[in-house]
Amino acid sequence: MALPRDETAFFGRESEILEIERRFAAGARLVTIVGLGGMGKTRLAVAAANASSMTRSALFVALGEARTLEAAVREVAAATGVTLKADAQARAALESLAGALGKKGPLLLVLDNTEQLGPAARELASGLLDGAQALAILATSREPLGARGEEKLVLAPLDEGEAVALLHDRARLAAGSSLDVTDADALAIVRRLDRLPLAIELAASRLEVLSAPQLLARLAERLDVLTDASGAAPAAHRTMRATLEWSWDLLSEVERSALVQASVFAAPFSIDAAEEVLALERGAEVLDVLESLVKRSLLVRQASGGGRVRLAMFETVRGWAREKLEDTQVVMRHASHHLVEAERAASRAYGEGAVRALDALAELLPELLAAFESVKSSAPETAARIVLALSDLLLFRGLFELRLELCAAGAEAAERSRDERLLARSLVAKARVTLEEGRIDGAEAELRRALTLASRTGDDVTRAEATRSLGWALTALGRTDEAEAALSTALAAHREQGSARGVADAHVALGILRALQGRAGDGLTHLREALAVHVEHGDVIRQEKVLGFGGLVGHDAREVARGLPREVLARAPRSSIDVLPIHVAELVRGESEAGQRWHQAIDLYRQGAAALERRDPEAAVALFDRAVSSLERAGVRKGVAAIHAHAAAALAALADPREAAARLERAHDAISGNDPAGELVVRVFEAAIGVVGGGAMTSARELLDRVTRAELGTPELAFAARVLERALEEHEPDVTHAAAEIDGAFVVGGESRWMIPPGGARVELVRYGPVRRLLDGLVVARLEQPGAALSAEALIEAGWPGERMRHSAGLLRVYSAVRRLRRLGLESVLITRDDGYLLDPAATVIRRED
């Protein structure tokens, strides 16, 4: 049949029309316009065919009703005026049709809506092109045909200007006159509709009875609004829902499942994230199924930073697919996955990597907000943790209104979770926002409640945070004596815990308090102490904050920075120095000799640590002594204590306990007043030497657990932790030989405080509280009743005894704990069955008491 006549104006697509013509001119014989239903493929194909009709004839074939090759062949024959034998089989009819078309000379055949034919579309196009050499085909489909020589043109949404023009035009046609729709409202509407032509046309028809703001409000239920009430459009295009359901009917069951599950993502997502969140049946690979959905135009490929690829879903498609989502577990997996990612980024939000960590959190923000809304009722613990993970991003990126809303909702969620530790942390976060609002009495009440909860649960870190924030509140209330007591207590606690950020923040608060007391000099000293901590750890975000506080103590940023200690300037990352006032850079250049000696000391320290690592303690002692000498010649005290502690560990390895004790004494004497990291390094080495000498292992394990959670993250502390961990591993009675007794055995310590997975290395589990208890329940069940599974309820009780929680929250905790155990090496041993979880009865399990 002839090309359809346009009844309405055609907007945009000039570049696509030129590209189609270019491809045919370059020798292509099959070009397929691929895109989501409602993207405007048919209108583009007709426009391109009209542009091409100057050089060859063009005919149009609507294949929307054809489902088989035979039906498609007869549709083409009817449209092109070719008569076929009534009893001809499909392939014979196709061959006859191709021969007849070959006699018509140069011809462009538009095959519209080929997707429902499946493989028959490929056979149709190939057969026609093979039998008619002067024929070219322009096809439209929601997925490529897959024919030999096919060139694919993926159709994107309209440009914003074209989309707005289309809306204005169709609204005028619907109303019979121009409508008062501002460009701003029109732009908001087309953005809400993903700039999809069909969605825009359907929405425009509603402007006859709705104002633009009313339409925008109703677009929250976009599929119900996007309907052609006139009934003039083809059935598949009368509603956006019908268009999408057409695509749905063409999907396999596993593709439908993947599409619906993928609707939980609020923004473009990575393949890795999809593999964590989506759970497909029948052994289907997530990557393969997502690739199929991309080909079917239901997902869109997007390039991302760092060479990464993400997949996106149009909002219209997302809303439609989300209506079909019934699996609540995928919502929990989505929330759990992004919470893990957020907490990982949040743990790096202090120090040299703070900017990168905040960027990572900003990228996760859409998913975290969606997850929070999805689980705040069913899994309040997860919701509260999401808010806590976002707290630094919300503060330092100036998202005050969102922070205000989320911290209040997070505290409510924590209240429902019945987790007192979590509630204490959430109350501190909420109180800080309450304080910024100026509701100081409310903040004080929240902080005092947080202190009570933190004390009751033994959470010293949160107690220190709450005490520091209470000091701020008391300062604002003018109760300076109480404020000073609170802030001094917090400063001491942060030092004890090795929290550099906490130490610096306490100094800032004390600096402001001193200024209010009329002691500006002391206030300046405290700000300098805070700045020194942030500079040394490379945190450019917080050092800028501290410099900004200078005016509150009567000094500018230059004066605050002027007092930085030499050792801080010598060891600070270059990026940290670069943001300081210019005179500081001059000071660093003036200290070049000291800086060279400092770096020489660092090199000697690293060589000593390497020698100790390769079990050459004699060489290590000599190198550590040279490092200390270099620091002393540079006039630097900070770091001396830590290196003496390293030397003490090397002397202990040389079986010289007397000299090791003497070195530890020198390490304690060398600790400077504001060196929480150095003090913690000394304590860790002291514990390691004690373990080697037969000292208490329980307290050493507890210290190791604290170190792994500390924020300082210095190389010296990391090395000290490795030394302590190795000492614990090597001096557990009979443990080092446990795995060797039976090849491939799973060996586990008393109360599951450690384990050796089959063929793996020893893993300390003391720090994993609930995970350890859950594993211990599985071990007991395996030893007493091999082959018996523990239900999720039994594992909830084992991991979190006596704790009240929603069943769905408990299931999520069990899922996360099992996942953690598998990642720690139990993938081959830990089995999931319909009736619960168990350790493989065929595996050898050995229990070793400490």
C-alpha cells in the first residue's frame, strides 16, 4: 500500500532521517528502527520513506496483526499488489513474492511492527532481500530482526525543544484553540513523560479538561492518565498501558521477572548491582536476560564515568513494571545491597578519600531514598541505617531540608526497630539537626536520651558522640560550665577510641566555647589543634570548615593555619596542603630540610616494617632505630612512639623480653599530647607482645576488634593490627594444625570465635557478633543432628537472642549474615534448603575449643 498520509504535524527527527538516507546511500539494504513502543518509530519510518521516494518507489506494510511467517508474507503481498497461490506454503510463497518484487525495480519497503513475528521477521526480511536485488527494507521493531547485513538505528526520545513543541501542537488540536500552557509547565510535563512522543500526545489530549498543573499532579499515576478518549488511535496506541502490555506479551517468563524486579532501581544501575538484587529462576544468568531486555528496548544502555556501563529504565516503563511487582524480597535485596554500598562509602568519609566517598554516596542517593521509602515500615532497622550512612553527605553537601526530613524519619524507624544502639545513634543525628534549627531544648532532650541508651548498651563510641553534641547544645544554652565538662569528657573519650575526627570536632567545639568565655587565645589554640588533625589526615572538607570558624574566635583563616606543627606539615598529603592559605605553602618550603628528613624516616620505617613482615627482626630493629634518629634530627616528635613500639615487637621476636619491655616504656614516654593514633599503635603492639609471651588473648582480640573499627586508618596502625592478628593466629593452642588434620575439613573454634573454611585460612569472627552466634547455632545443629536444617526463625533467635523485631527485618538479617559467611569462605559448606539452612552433612566439621 502507499505510504500513510500524515494527519498531524511531524516534529524533530531531522538527524535520524538524514542518517537513514545516508545508510541506504552507503549500500545498506536493511535498516531497522528500534525503540520502545510509543517512541515514534512508525512516523519516523514514513517520514524517511517519503524523503527517499524521490529516487525509488516506497510502499508501506503494517504487520501488527501478523503472527506467523505465512501471515506476514500474505500481508506484504496484499500491500504490494502481488497475487500468491492460495495453497502455497509459507516458504514457497515467500520465494514467489520476492521474485515478483524483484521485477518492480528499485523499491523501498517499510515493514512496520515486526517484533511480534519473532524469528519469522528475520526469515521474512532475508527471503525478500535474497530474491529481490533492487529491494531495500526499512523495518520498525522493538528489537532487532537479527538478519544478515541488518543495520540498527536505536531511536531515543525527542529533544526537549521538540517535545515541548509537540505538546503545544497536540494540546491545541485537542482543544480546538491555543491553550495557556507555559513553557515551564510544558517542559515539566514532557520531562515527566521521558519525552516519549506517544505519551506526550496522550497527555496533551487531557489538557482540554485539565490545567497543566493539574495534569502534572495526575501524572504520578501516569498510565491511567495517558489514554486517548477519542478512540481514534490504533488499539495498541490508545493507552500507554496497552503499548507496554504489547511488549510484555512478547517477553519470556524469565524476562518478565527480570524487568519487574529491575523496576526497584530508582536510577541507572550497574550489572553488578543487578546481579546482587535480581533473583531469576531456571538457572538464568542476569547478564544474559538484561541484554535481552536492552535489545527489546525496555532497558537503555548508558555510558557512565570511568568506562562503566549502566542500564536505565524510562520512568513510564518503571511505573508500569512496578505495578506488577509482588516479590517483597527483591525490595529487601535492593535495600540491603545499597545499604552495604552506602556504609562502605560512609566508612571512608573521613580523611584523604572523603571527597570521593561523598561522591560515591551522592551517586547512591536516588537508590537509598527509594530504598528508605520502600522498607521504612517493613524493615525499620535497615531504613534507620540508611539515614545514618547518608548523614555526612547530607551535612557537607548542604542538603539541609532533606537532612531535616530524613533524620526525623530515621529516628522514628530506629524507634520501631527496638534496637537501642541504633536508636541512640539515630537520636544523635536527629539532635544535631534539631540544634541547627534552633530548638535547643529539644536537642538536649534527645541527646540525654541517646546518652542513656548508649550507656545501657555499652556503646562507648555513640556515648562520646552524644556527649560532644550535648556540649554544643549546652554552649548554645549559655551553661558554659556544663558544656566544658561535656566537651572535655568527649575529647578524652575520642582520644581513647582513636577517633581522629571526634578529637578534631571536640577541639572545634571547645574553641567556640572558649571564645564565648572571652578566652579567644585558647579558642584559637583549639581550632589549630582541630586543623592539624584534619590536615594530617588529608581531609580537605573539614579543614575548610575549621578555617571558616576562625572568625568566631576573632581570627582569620591565615592566623588559624599559622600554628600548624612542623611534623603535621611534613607528613600531610599534598592535596591537603594545597587548600591552605598561601603563607602555609611558604612555610612548607622553608621547612624543606626537615621535610626531607621526615620522608627519609618514613622510608626507613617502611623498610623496617617490611623486614619485620618477612621475619627478619634484627634488620627491622636497626632500621627502626635509624628512622627514630632521622625524626629527632628533623625536630619531629610525632611518630616516634609508634616506631619505638614497632621496634619493641621486633625485639620480642628476637626473644629479648627485657629490651622489648624497655622499648615499650620509651614508646609510652614519647607519646605526644595530641596523638591518638600513636597511642593506639603502642597499645596494639603491647598486646601483640603480650600474646607472644602467653598473655591474655581475649582482651587482645577485643582490642583488635576496636582497631578494625577505628577511623584513623594510618599505615602504622594497619601494620600493628596485622602483627597482632598474626600473633593471635600463631599462639592459639593447636589451632595452626587443625586444618591439616583432615584435608578439606571445616574447623571452627569454641563459640565460633574463629574458623578455618575448607582449604582456606583462619578467620577471626569475634568482631562479627550476630554472624558468629548464627554460625555457632549451625555448627551445633550439624554436630548433633547432621542433615537437619535450622529455620530462619531459629537463626534469628540464635543470632539476635531476645531481640524483638519484625519478621521481615529478621529475614533480611539472616540473609545478610548467611551471605557474609559465604563470602568468608563457606560457599561450599553452607546450604540453603526450602526448610532452612544447614552445614553440608557430607562435609567434615571439627570443633576446636580455645
